[in-house]
Amino acid sequence: MSRPILLVKSGGEAAMPEWQRHFAEHAPGVEVRWWDDPAVDPAAVRYALVWDPEPGRLAGLPNLRVIFGSGAGVDFITADPDLPKGVPLARMATAGAAQRMGEYVTWAVLSLLRGARRIGAAQAERRWDYFEPERIATGTTVGIMGLGHMGQAAARMLQGVGFRVTGWSRSPKDMPGIRSFAGMAERDAFLAGADIIVCLLPATPETRGVISAPLFDRMRDGTGLVNAGRGSHQRIEDILAALDSGRLSGAVLDVFDQEPLPPDHPAWTHPKLLVTPHVASLPPRGERAAHVGALIAMHERGEPLPNLYDHARGY
Ligand code: NDP
Ligand code: OXD
């Protein structure tokens, strides 16, 4: 009997040999085929692992049982108006992804604290630019917008370095030593109490454009900003203006509305802005295949899958 097919669209066709090698180890019961392989019978496809499928394509797979997002954020999948809503959509919420995000956020926050952008610019010019950082971690409050899988890992790591950490989410959280704020009613108190704000929200209609001038009006003057959520969360022209006016003291941005960020974009050269190319957290293919293989085995045993996208909530 032929094996059920796992169709893959993540990393391009060139990545297929690597996916096939990893799935041979982690899910030997499935046959792994490229998304655009013309020889694949749509009826034989049981699973799909995708990042940005063309709209309508998933709906054309009549026996699809589970869609696996190739990343933790699945907004490029849910943008498909024909997405089959009855098929579970599993997010790539692995322990390794959370660890990587925690490391990125800790690096970004420490970069703001220690003036990494200024140091890098001086080094590029061979200039001895002596200065003393104003703060240390123990006197600094980091507020994390989005205290989910990624946000909680970042919170714990920052706490370990000595930062005071607060978090804002839709529902309250109970994390030792971390002050939790929930919902719009508590948002302004959360913003007013932070020295550095980190965005790890999912992309939803409610969170679109949230990092913009009205938000900065609720923050202390000179607050630092990190965005590793999505480019759709931010209005980049508002961020650049707030950096110029001193409303924001510095920013680290990993995500942009247009990726790659165009070479002539002013964000590249702003002296208070560190740009990273959407690298905060993406586990290697072997780790992602191991996770998907484990979820396929759970699904085949009839067990419920963790970290499913919730269509009603929108994340
Ligand atoms: P989760 O779904 O686990 O967590 C989302 C958090 O945001 C939850 O705490 C949720 O609240 C909160 N939230 C959602 N909507 C609102 C709202 N309207 N107001 C306040 N809080 C809200 O997601 P993850 O932590 O796994 O990932 C977060 C995002 O990080 C992803 O969606 C993706 O966009 C981004 N990401 C970026 C990467 C990169 O490399 N730059 C890598 C991986 C992810 P509650 O807890 O109450 O539900
Ligand atoms: C993700 C990402 O969502 O890499 O996993 O952005």
C-alpha cells in the first residue's frame, strides 16, 4: 500500500532533499513530496507543511488531515481566503523556537542597554567613542507585549539576567516575579511602567499597526523598542519620527512590512535603529521535521494536537 503524502512548501524546492532526509528519520510512514510536483495526486495528500501557500491550493486537497505551519506565526497561511477551516492548523511552537526567541530578545534588549548601534557605527569609522551606559538590567523594566509561547520564554530569560519584567496579553498570566497586565483596560498602565517594550504579538486585525504614534504617547520619553512579532504591527515612519524626537531612545526591529527591506529604506541608516533580517527564531529543518513527525504520530494515534491555530481568536 502506498504511503500517505506530506506535501512541503517551505524553503523552496532546493530544500526538499534536506526535508526528505529528516522526515525519513522522524516520519518514515509518510512520503514527502514537493508542493509543485505535478505527479502528486491531490487525493493522496494527507499532510501539508507550508509557510506561504498560494491562496486556494490547500482547499484543493480533499483528504488533508493536518496543516503544519513552518513557522510559529501562521498569518501567511491564514491570509488564504479559501483556507479549509475544518482542517487543524498546527503552529511550529517548539521548545527550540522559544529558546531562540528568548536569546534574540535578550540580545536585543542588552544591545539597547549597552548602545550596540552606537558602538558598531564608531567601530566602522575606527572612532574611539567612549561613553557610559545610563542603566543596568536590575534598574530596567522590560514590558513584553504578547506573553505566549515566545513571550514567556523571553520573559524568563530576561528575568535571569536581572531585568524587572512585565507582560501584557489578552488574558492574565501567573508567572513568578512577572507582573501581568491584561486587555485594553490595563494596557496604558503596562506601557507607562516600562523602560523597554518588546512586541511578540501575533498578527491579527486587533494588533495591526499597534506600534505607532498613539502607543508612543502612552510610554515614558526615551523608551526602547524591540519588535520581533510581525512587520504589520508597526508603522515604520512613526518609529523613525519617534527616534528622531527622542520619544524612543533606540529600537531593534527584526520584521518589516516589506521583506527583504529595500536597500534604499531609511531604516537601514538610522543611527538609533538596529535592523535584523527576520532571524529572531527559526529552528533548523531537522528540529522542525522532528516536531512535525511527533505531531503526525500523535494525530495517527487520535490524540489532540497542541498549539493549534484558533480561527475564532485569530491566533
Ligand atoms: P502565542 O499565540 O503563543 O502568543 C500570543 C500572545 O499574544 C498571547 O499571550 C496572547 O494573549 C497575546 N495577544 C494576542 N492578541 C492580543 C491582543 N489583541 N492584545 C493583547 N495580547 C494579545 O504566539 P507565539 O508566542 O508563539 O508567537 C508570537 C508571534 O511571534 C508569532 O505570531 C509571530 O508573528 C512572531 N514570531 C516571529 C519570529 C521571528 O523570527 N521574528 C519567530 C516566531 C514567531 P493570551 O495569552 O491571553 O492568549
Ligand atoms: C515564525 C517566523 O513565525 O519565523 O516562526 O517569523
